[in-house]
Amino acid sequence: RRGESINSPTFKRVFDEWKSALSVEAIRSPNYVSGNIRIMELRTVQYFYHLPVEWIDDKAMTKYLEWRINKQKKKPALSTLRNERTVINQIFRFAKRRGYVRDTPIVRLPSAKIVSRPDIPNAEWRKLYTHLRTYVKNAQDKRRYRERFYLQHYILILANSGIRVGEARHLRWRDISSTKTLSGEKRLIFTVRGKTGEREVVCNQRVDDYIERLRTFRIEENKRLDPEERVFCHKNGNAIGSFKKGFQQALESAGVL
């Protein structure tokens, strides 16, 4: 059977609606949007094109994965399938919010041995954050000082809050609030948005100091603090896309790489 049922649009129509909504979300980068749209257009949309979205259940999703794994010229990597699953889940959660489906299908991927990323040893961590003080102080000019200062606080905040890289990239000043523990200690709360949706993160005690340093720096630099501005931003207010290169250089400078 093809075409829409009485109450359920086709997968292609739901995809188009999701794409339009995703394209205007402020928390999504252009590369994220275009990349994941392309993934769906090349594979999933073509497979489910005319099928009413309410007909796509666990069994239909299993058949889709069998097609992806066994019927394609190039067998996809497990990491690719995981990324597809993330996007498919986003589309079906969107469909559920719109009232198109009651339940979202389960996307069961082949099992694989998981190799966890090792934590940085305590000795190397102490060496790194101690070195960062000198690393910032010895910057050759104002531009490099700013880059290193923001990198230093980015590292310290991520390490003492547990937020993800993508969540830190989209963190705005308005997303920061505070609470007090039963012992009366002040703790900052970050409302972050990432691949798992929105969540609140209670930070370690020192994060208050790190955020205050960034706040003071930005006010002195910009003469004001815009609540809608990203915490980790360039001088012109645009979000810093990645600290990857700077982090690599800091590790090499500290001798922990």
C-alpha cells in the first residue's frame, strides 16, 4: 500500500517537516543540519518514502537495517549506523510530538565490543591544569592570550561539570543558574542541550570561579554581557566552533601528549 493513511502522513512528509524545523533550530550548527539531512535523504527516506509513518514499527526497522547491512555495495560501519539511529530517533520523536505516531520504533543495531575512552590519569591532569596558568600568561599577544584564556576555562569547566563538547558550544549566559546544597554551598546549574535533549547539570564548586572569570573578561572586553550570547564566544560574539586544535597544542606544550 502506498500513500498516506487517514491520520498518518508518509515518512517523506514527516522527514520534510522535521527538516524544516531542524534547519531553524538555533542550537544546531549548519554542518550538523546539512550532514544529517544528507544521511537521511540518501538512505532512510528512499527506503521508507511512501510508507505511512505509523506503519514503521520494530519489524519494519529491523528489515531496514538488514537492507542497510546486507544489500548495500559498501557495508556501513557500526559508527555510521549509530549516527543514523540517532537521527531516526530524532525524526520519530518529532513525529510523536506532532501526534503522528503513538510509539517510536526500536532501532536494534548489531552488537559490538565497546572500547571505552580512557580517563586522563590524575598526575597528567594536575600537570595539565597547572601548566595552563603559565601557558596563558606567556601568550605572545592579546589575540593568543584570549584564545588560551578561553581554552583554559573551557577545559576546567568541562572537567568540573561533566557537560559534553556540543553542550558547551551552545551554552548561553541565560542557561546558568545556581542552587545551594544542604550544607549551604553554592553550586552552579547549567541547562544544556545536546544529542540527548535538554538536561540540567549541577557543577562542582570551583566552576563558580571559572564562570565568574569568563564573565568579568567578557564584560571588560564588550562593555556588557548579553544573556543570549554563548559563554564560549569569539570577540565578535560568535560561538567558538571548536577548541580541538588549541587543546592539542596545550597538551603538547604541557608534555602530556
